[in-house]
Amino acid sequence: MSSIYDKYEAVIGLEIHAQLQTKSKAFAADSTEFGVTPNTNVSPITLGHPGTLPRLNEKVVEYAVRLGSAVKANITYENQFARKNYFYADLPKGYQITQDKTPICTGGYITIFPHTDNEKKINITRIHIEEDAGKSMHDQDPFNTLIDLNRAGVPLVEIVSEPEIRSSEEAYAYIAEIRKLVRYIGICDGNMEEGSLRVDANISVMPKGSKTFGTRAEVKNMNSLRNVQRAIDFEIKRQIELIESGGTVEQETRSFDAVKGITFSLRSKEMAHDYRYFPEPDLQPVFVEQDYIAKVKNSLPPLPNELYTKFTQELGLSDYDASIIIEDKDIALFFNELIELTNNFKAAANWINGAVKSFLNENALHITDFPLQPKHIAQIITLIEENKISNSLANQKLFPTLIENPEKTAEELAQENNWLQESDDDALLQYVEEAIAKYPEKVEEYKNGKKGLIGLFMGEVMKLSKGKADPKLANKLVREKLEQ
Amino acid sequence: MKKYSKLTDIQNDLKNKTITLPQLVEDYLKNIDQTKDFNIFLEVFDEEAKSKAQEIQQKIESGNAGKLAGMVIAIKDNICYKNHKVSASSKILENFESLFSATAVERLLKEDAIIIGRTNCDEFAMGSSNENSYFGAVKNPVNPEYVPGGSSGGSAAAVAANTCLAALGSDTGGSIRQPASFCGVVGLKPTYGRISRHGLIAYASSFDQIGPLTQSVEDAALITQVIAGMDEYDTTCSSKPVDNYTESINKPEKKYKITYFKSYIEKEGLDPEIKEHLLNTIENLKAQGHIVETSDFPYLDYVVPTYYVLTTAEASSNLARYDGIHFGYRSPNAHDLESTYVLSRSEGFGDEVKRRIMLGTYVLSAGYYDAYYAKGQKVRRILKQETERILSEYDFILLPTTPGTAFKIGEQIDDPIKMYLEDIFTVQANLTGVPAISLPTGKHSNGLPFGIQIMSKHFAENELFAFANTFNINA
């Protein structure tokens, strides 16, 4: 049985505002530091005092070009700034400096669900530079709205997607990919809760197979990935139910209420702002030359997809291992460094996705705070490879001890703690003989075909050697002895 | 007091010790006091000027004074001076104090000029008569029944009334040159981008320029030389090096190629005496060996509409910051955000400012943008190309500054269109960015002065000053 919801297809376009991590504001020398006392990073320029003029922070252009290069967009040569005019209490000049007709990037795309059957390209319409407004706080004082202008003038890029997203899952994946990317290229911390990444969604529905989009509603105020997904799901359902009950969708701006899980109307089309965009006369156009673009491109760190390809095709890692590693930029870079120090890539991946990640999770640490360096992990891997320590001893003893003593090498610690494996045949042979001598009747049973008993003798050997016996060699010796 | 018309005379007398700087400042302050009825100054920085005079006098005596030592100068009330009030003659900024100084002011101070006060002007530099000031009209010192012109009416009157040697004004569509013409002083609108706009309260950003009002071309050249040049706080300010203007005005006279537009001279409404004076000037120039020819410039009817479409658009945005929230006047009757905006702006702005904000908002509105703003930009481009083309063939364009002499206070205030047409000969320089100077060469039979205007190529101030300095002026 098909439900009404199956008759429709959602059309979603996203506008993502990413706050750029420049040290100073887009058009003033004020600091952009987050979380400082309200209204302290405010020069006369930020305050919009009479007689002040904007001055472009060139880092903003560089960051936008980084992003444009990373999504394979066209970079605009002649960049004009524009004014977007509207009145609001946290907008001191009465206009926002932005780009209108000449966004710094056009085109480009994001791949969602990469390397899976659901892989899909979402095209980007444009990316433009703009300045943020200040912050209005309505809940700090019972009678007044308080304004903090520290954020006013902080640079943003707005990334506008084509309406090619078809579900909340795709939207989620698209935003997650963008967030990963901006973190990789170091232009934005991607923190949605703190508002450094903000998403507006344009949502409409149309009968499946239709070529004409329905009327869209724009939904704002979704401050987490999860809420974007909830808001879109609610909105799709709301619109379908509205149409099915004979109503029509209004073009309007809606807000998401995370507590109730619903969207509600903020303003209708009639109430929509007329922003009266016009070229910003206080700023000269910025010309982005080809060699500048090339320079920025060359300075980009490896991107997630490039690393994925490298890890799977050059290193032979599984799709699964590679996908997990590239999820976090710093882990990927840690791994990327690690594989320069060892050739055992599979072991390297296992260590990162295993012991290292467990340690980080247990201690709620990010890899940038991890006490060990790639060289430490490489040393452990080498010790195991050379049969100098068993895998289990390395995991259970050496790794935690090394974390406590990162100034030492793995081998030094193993030596000090007497964990180095004894591959010396004579010593080992002695343990083997001792183990066999301990259970004469089991020897008989083994000889009569109960081959599983080898585990008992091995356990005894490991016990006697205090875990240092090379298990492979011990196994071989036990077998030889028993079958004599 | 002795009437000085240029700084070098003052500097000579200071050197010869026939006067001292504190004495000179006292004399100017006395003149300010005696001309109080003209409503020229909104604030006189008397104590400050006196102590500065002592300080600079000592520097003069020890031989380490700046280039402008001895210059007493007034600044228009839309130019910021750190820790001083700056109101743009508006109620909305009545008690506003600037936290910084305009680059032009910084540079004047660095060369030891003394800023004696801030002068009245049309509110936010919008007007041609100085009647649009919240603090009342300014009277023309030549005849107090008449307007001094605007919007830098206070600055022109200050120089004409000998209350200071020079003044800074700002010129968006003629706001320096027109009052200079009405008051009989020299007024320069420099090339757009020659002088930093940092610290100039914006009216129309792509038109505004600070410039000097003086009694001599020499002082205009000297002041411009001091305040011009690149500024990290204004990225529209040119990085072109500043020529040595004071040197170029003393170079031997060159023979120039000059043009004038027949359409301008034959413009209906141009005062016949001004026309005659201009034609006589042309004959004189020819007699001096310059080449003077007519050229076609068939766009005179477009300059004023284009100017008003574009400047009001920019103004509507530039003045959005005066909203009663962060600084300036807030209506005591406001009770929420919207009423704060509506009441503060309704009560804080005067009629002309409101008229231009509404016009500008209209021409930028969705549905009207293409018909007005976009078209205005196109026309501006054509005007610029044509003007540049003409100036590639000629060194200068000679034209009237104003269609008539000063009019009586109150005479035109209810006819904004007529008032806007006061700018007909001056807006071309702002629309195209070229420099233009008004020289007080004319004297009307009605007893009032009037100027002639010379425009030159972009950044050709040196040539402009050199040529202007050959005129006999009666400041």
C-alpha cells in the first residue's frame, strides 16, 4: 500500500553560511575571537560610526578561493562588493557588505555518500563573501534585547547549492561533507551549535516525476545537523499534507522550533525584505589573478577525497578503513604521516581505527591532543613486525605505557619492562619441555589424536615465558616436541 | 586686523615678527565674534586654538614648525576631529563626538595648522543654500540677506568673512565650488580618490571629496598637497604620488588648449552677466596665446537627473546607520524597535534629507532599480567617457560655476527642483571624478560675486593650479 507521502518528491536547496577563521574581521582590524566579553571587539568601523570606511582583509579572499578550489568552482576574476540594505538592531551600518552580481565562486560540486552506491553530486550555484551581523540576545534580560557586536563584521562565505537535494538524509550528508571540507582546508571550525556553520533550507515538494518545482518555503534556525534533518522531514510532511488536503504552500520564511520539532511562519512573501542591493561604493573591485589562484591551490592540504583515493588505491586499505580515517581531518593527517614511517599500512590503519581511537574516545580527546606522535605508532608496528613483541602485549601494555612516557621510544620501554619477546630457541625450548613435562597424560591424549590440546601446552609456555614467547615459534616447537 | 589672503604672507610677517601667531588667532577670534550673526560656526575651538598658537609660535621661533604653521583653518561640520563634536548640521548627530580624526585633519595638524572651529553646512551636505541646517541658515558675508550657497556654506562664509585663512569643505555635486562662487572665494573639488574620505561623513560615497576653500590659488594648492595622497583607511583613495603643486604654480606660464561647451553658455537660465564674463574671459585667454575652442557636449540636460538618482541611492544606504540604536539621537517617544527607527529618524532628520532618503530608497527598490539606478550608472559611464574624451584633446574645460549669483534666504527653499538646478554646472566633475576649481573672478552689477569654473584631467591638479594661478581673482 502506498501512502500519500510516496506520491511526492522533495526539492531542497541549501544555503550554508560558514564563518571564516580569520584573525581579524572582514573589513576592520578588530579581532574575531569567539566568547570574549560582549562589545569588546568593536572599533568605530565595526560600530559603523560616521566617517568610517571598510578595508578588505585579504585573508577573506584567500579563504574563499581555498574553498572554491576545493569544490572545483570557477573563481571570479573581477569581484565587486555590494550592499544589502535592511534595518536591524544588530546591524550597525544598516547594511551588510556582501557580493551580489559577482560571487567569488560559481559552479563546483560536493559529492555525497562518496564511494557508495548512493554516491551523488550536488552542484553548487555560488559561493560569495559577506560580513556577519552582530548578535541579538532576547533571553538575557527580561525587558530588553541585548546586542553584542563582537560578531558584526566577522567574515562569512555563503555556499548556495542547486536545488538538487531530494531528502533530509541527502541534506545531512551534504552539510556533513561541507563541514568536513571546510575543516580540512582550515577556513572554518564547522561548529553548528556555536553558529560558525549556519544552514538555511529552501524546501518544496512536487509530484514524483514532475519537472516543475512546487512553491518553496525557506526554513531557518536549525542549529545542528540533526535539527536540519528533523526540520526538513517536518516541512516535507507539512507541505504534502497541506497539498493533499486541498491547500497551497505559501512562499514564506519559516523557523524551526527544536523543542516542538515543528516549523512555523516567520514572515510571508509580502513581508519579505527588499534588500536594495547595489555596488558598495566604498570598496574597489578585487581582481583575483590566475597565478594567485594557483598559489592558493598549491597551499591546500590533501582533501578527503584525495586521501581516500590514496589510501584505497595506493595503500590497499579497505573502503571501510579509508572512510573512517578520512572522516576527521586531523586523524587523516596523522595517519598520512604514519604511513610515511611504516610500510605495514593495514597495521597502521588497525592501530589508528583501533587502539588510538579507543584511547581518544575513552578520554574524550581529539587527536591533536593525543600524547603520541605518528613515529611512536610506527615504532610499535615495527617491533611487532620484527617479532620482538606480541600483538597483545603491544596493545595491552606497551601502548598505554608509551602514552605515559612519550619521551621514550617503544623499544626502550619494552626493554625496560622486559616485554621483548624471546625468540631465542634455547630459552623457548626450555619452556616447551617444561610445559610438556608438566602434563604427561595430556601428551598421550594428544598423540592419540586430540590435537586441540596444543592450546593447553601453548598457554603453559606463554605463562612460563611471562608472555614474551614468540607465539609462532613456540607453536612450532611444541608441535615438533609432541610429535617426536 | 590686516587681511591676509595667503599663508606665505602670514609666514613672512611671523618671520619678521610683525605679528605673532597668538595675536593672529586672537584677531580671527575677534572676527568670529563680530560675525556671529552670520551663523557661520557651530562651534569655535577658541581655547584650544589659543594654546595651539602658543605652542606653534615656539616651534616657529625654534625653526621646527610644520609647513602650515600660521594657517588658521576651519573645518566643515561633516569632517571628523577626534574628541570633538561632529554633527553634519543634523539633529540626529547633535551631540555626537568622533572617536577619531579624518585623515585630512590629521595631516593638517601634523603640519601645524590650527583648527579654529567647525562650520555650519547643509544637513549631511545636502543642499545648495545652507538653509538645510538644523542649526539655522548661514548668511552670506557679502550681503547677509543672501545665502552663502551650500552645502559648504559655512566654510565659504568663514573664509569670505575673514574669520580664518582657509576652510575645508566637501563637494558631492558642487558643495565647495558653488558656495565659493556665491561668497567670492577659491574652491577646489579635487579628483575623486585624491584625498582620503576617511573621517568625512558620507553623503554619496562615489561622489564625495574633501577640498579647500581659500582666498588664493596658492593656499588651495598648498592645503591640497598636504592632505592628498594614499591612505590605508580609504581603499578608494589613490596611491598615485602627489605632485608638488606649490612648485608647479610658480613655474613659467604654459600655453594651454582649452575648450568650452556652447550648450552650457547658451543654457537658458544662465545669468547674462555671467555669460558675458565667461565670453570675455575666453577672449582674454585667446589674447594671452592660449587656444580656446568650443566642443559639443550634448548631455547637460542629463547631468542633474543622473546626479540625483545616483547620489540619493547611495545616501539612502549611507544614512541608514542613523537609526537611534547605537549612537546619535533617539526619540524619547520610542517604545520598541520599529518606533525607535521611525520616530528617531522622523524627528532627527530634516525635510531635505528625508526627501533624498526616500528618493534613493525608491530608485534602488525591486522593480525600479533598472529604470533608475542601473540606467543612472550607464549614463554616468557615458558622461565619464565623453568628458575624458574631451579632456584627452584639451587641457581644460572652462564653464560657469553657477547659473546665477547668490539668491535671497528663503527665496528658493520651497522649490527643490529649482534648488537642484543650482548644481547644473558643478555635478559633471563629481559624476566623472575629474578635478574642478571655482575662481572668484566675477562681480555682478547686483554687487554679488560669482566664479568661473575650470575642470581638468583626472589627477592633473598640478596643471589645474598652475593655470588657475594665472587668473586675476578678487577674493
